[in-house]
Amino acid sequence: MKKKFVNLLILNAVPWLVALVATHGQLTMLVVINLLLINIGFTFANVFSR
């Protein structure tokens, strides 16, 4: 169940990443990847702390 949730989260994030990279280029990509990593980190912390 937990793994499924995380996979869904990542799958939902991928199209946004692709769209942003396509429209805004490298600088935005770096920012988005940083935000994504922070989001994934918090998600894992929340999932595993339960």
C-alpha cells in the first residue's frame, strides 16, 4: 500500500517535470528537481514514521 502511494506520487510528478523542462529549460529543471527531492523526502518521512 505504501509503495503504491509513493509510486503514484512519482508518476504524477513526472509529466509536470517533463512539461517544465520542455518549456523553461535547465535552470527551472534544477529548481524543480530540488523541490521534487524535498517533496519525496518529506513523503518518505511521513510514510515511514507511521
